Amino acid sequence: MTDRISLTLAQADPDVAAAVDHEILRQHEGLEMIASENFVSEAVLEAAGSIFTNKYAEGYPGRRYYGGCEYADVVENLARDRARQIFGGDHVNVQPHSGSQANASAYAAVLQPGDTILGLDLSHGGHLTHGHRLSFSGKLYRPTFYQVRRDTELIDYDELEAIAEREKPKAIIGGGSAYPRLWDFARMRQIADKVGAVYIFDMAHIAGLVAGGVHPSPVPHAQITTTTTHKTLRGPRAGLILCEQALAAAVDKAVFPGQQGGPLVHIVAAKAVAFGEALRPEFRTYAAQTVANAKVLAAALQQAGFRIVSGGTDNHLMLVDVFEKGILGSEAELALGKAGITVNKNTIPYDTNPPLKASGIRVGTPALTTRGMKEPEMRQIAVWIAKALDQRNDDAALERIRGEVAELASRFPLYAWRRAPVAVGV
Ligand code: PLP
């Protein structure tokens, strides 16, 4: 090993290096419109790729089970302090490896296996970890679900209250992965208090908007708030938990040793960097532009004749009902992919198609906004989306749009160290 330790990736493993280089090109040339994705800064990338990946640091700052943790403590304390500065809240745990593990830990902190939980139905915008039968959350706990109203496609809080009174959940979970509207945090807390449930809010999608001050915060309302750090918050791929002081010890124990061993110290360092960025005034501008872009894009798609679920968006994402035009979400995803626009198929409320086909696509603006795109680009992209879906069976037409997309992308440079793919592997 010692003779190979100083080789570069390209020297040591040309196949993986080639895949990385192709991915660099893909991210630079396309339009990344998956609502849960973003581009981290070079500083965040550097910390995530740092030598901290070599370090074990089980435990928490000042209370580790390993020696040599003095610098691990520095970055974890920075991440904790900055997260609290951004979001408030009594206590923060920055160690969850992912959003799913943050949720698993939050539940473990306040629930026993078999307890009833009440979350937003996945096909109405929720998340797998909010009780889906294929997730740990639906296997370990007894899941019940609330939905959106058929007429408004907004959360039906009256139904939520009725279900809560009937099912007596131990936890009510707010948040989701495809809900384009604001949440009534106060009402949810009121319902949770009424039935003796803990109110947990998963703000994974909107955390960056909350950090940027352009979206109300669930933190003052929920006893536990969880999030990913890699979506609108623009940090490394990971999770985070904020909670009331009374639950601090239970949450910490649930993360380590409950769900995880050693924290990913390199990722904790990258979280510290990202949180530092989120505290800067530019991040408020970024968050505001992300929402402004989403509103303009939704309106432009409506003008192009598409039905937007719930009639628009209050955040960074929208659900486009493509099946209303006879197009499956899976077909739309494929056609837009060929045109260089990356989105994902998504069920819409009361969908009549199965999830792998779906009636909608989910479209988001966080990544393009990071590249510096604004309202004029959103209007242009709406035109391309409409055209690509109209000409979805014409590969030559999609290729032409792809060329125009690449030209636009080249005007909004991403990373300075972009390289051409090496001609091996892949
Ligand atoms: N919670 C919500 C609301 C999400 O949208 C996601 C991911 O999409 C997660 C949790 C899970 O995050 P991860 O992929 O990091 O496990």
C-alpha cells in the first residue's frame, strides 16, 4: 500500500477516474433540476474529501472513545455552533450519516417498536421514512397516514386531526419530499399536543430556505426537527437533528450508539463549512432567488399549458401533472434526460399510475440557482421542457434541445477545475 498511497486517482484507478470525469462533464453540461439536489462549493468539496476520512471519533466532542480527536472536536463543535446559529433550537446533533438515519434516530429517541406514527402519505408528498411499509419506519412502527385534499391538493389538517384522535399516534411527522406548499406548523403542534404525540418535523427539502430566511421555520414548533444537509441547504450528503433540551440526551444516544458507530468526520467538517456559508448574507439572496425562480418556472409551465399540482409553489419545487397531457412521468423523465434536463418522475396526489410510471414529474430550482440562473433562464427552460415533452419521440429534436441546453449551461460555469473525460473505461 505504501508504494501506492501517493498515486492520483487517475494513476491508481483509471476506471473510477473516468467515471468521475464523465460525471463532472454531465453535471457541467446538463440542467440539474432534481429538487433534492444541489452543487456544493469547492470549499465544502475540499472538506468532504479531506484526511478526516481516516479518523474514528465515536462519542461526542470532549467525550470520545478514541484518542487523537482534538481536531475532530474542533470541526464538530464548529458544525454544532453554526447549526444552532442558523436554526436556533436548544440542542443539535450533527452526526447522522443521512436524512434517513436522522429520522431513524429521532424516532428511536421518543418511540418504542410497535408505537403508532402518523406521517404524510408518500404518494401525497411524504417520504419513505415517514412510515412506508418498505422502510424501517413502516416495519418497526405502526404507520398511519394523512393526505392532501382532492380539491386543493393542500394538506387536510382537519383530516389529520381526526386521524390523530382516532389512532392516538405517539409521533406526528411533518415534512416531505414533494410538497410544494407551506406547512401549518402551529396547527400540527396543537394537534400533537391534543393527542399526546411528539411533533417531529423533517425539513430536509426546505432547510436551506429556512436558513436563508425565506421560509417559516418548524424549529420553534417541533420537539424534534430533522433534515438532510445536501438539498437546499447546499452541504455534503448527510443529516442533522435539532431538538428541545429535554430530548437532547435521548437523541444523542439514539444517534450514537443507537444507529451509528463513528461519525463521518470529513462530512461533519464539510457540514461546518456549509453552515458557515449558510450564515453569510449571500445565502439569503440565494434562498430568495431559488424560490423566485421556482415561482417563475411554475407560472411559465402553466402558461405552456401544464397543470401544476396545487396550482403553484411556495418553495423550491413543483409537481407537474404531465399525465393530464397523456404523458407518463417515466416518459417525461426519459425525454427530458435526452434533452439534457434532469428531473424525476413522481406520483401526484390520488395518482392512477404506479410509482415507476407515475403521472407527474418533480422539478426544482436549487441547483440551477446555485449556478446563477435567474428568471429569464427559467422562462427559457419552461419553453424547452414543453418542447421536449411535445417532441418526446423525436430523438433528433431532443438532441437539438440538448445542444441549446449545453450552451446555456456553459454560460453559468460550475467548478473551475472541470476536466475533459479521460478516454478509458466507462
Ligand atoms: N427526508 C426527506 C423529506 C427527504 O426528502 C429525504 C431524501 O430525499 C430524506 C429524508 C432521506 O435522506 P437520505 O437520502 O439522506 O437518507
